[in-house]
Amino acid sequence: MAETDRHLDQRLEQAIMDLLERRAATASICPSDAARRVHEGDDEGWRALMEPARRAAWRLVGSGEVEVTQAGRPVTQAEARGPVRIRRAGS
């Protein structure tokens, strides 16, 4: 993985955690919130960061920091189909 890829991954993970920290303990965010936060520009370029943002969320699931949910319940990466939300683990 290129250094720039690692830097992007770190920025997305940090954006997810920062966004969750600013919300109520039980609140969730969309991966697009992190993609928009990290994208440097005011165009639609954040869309290209959606899949990296989802991958960042799954890494944070692996470290026990967040849960990925659908319809309000935690899901595994294998179960997830379609739109997901991210919330603090144990919320």
C-alpha cells in the first residue's frame, strides 16, 4: 500500500472518530460524512472516497471502536448489503 493510501486511510478513520465524538453517544453517521470531511474540494469528488470510507469503518469495527449497522442493528461485513451507518461500539 502506498504511503498516500495509508495517509488517506488514517484520515478517514480519524474523521469517523471525530464525527462520532461530536455527536450523542447513541448517534450514528453515514460513511459519506467521513468522505465529505476528508475530500479536499467543494465538488462531488467525495464520492470517490465512499468505498475507502467504508473500508475505514470496517477496520475500526475490527479494533472494537465502532459498529456498522443497518436498520439499527449491528451487521458483519459479510451481512452488509446497501447503505450502512456507523456508531460507537456498545451504543
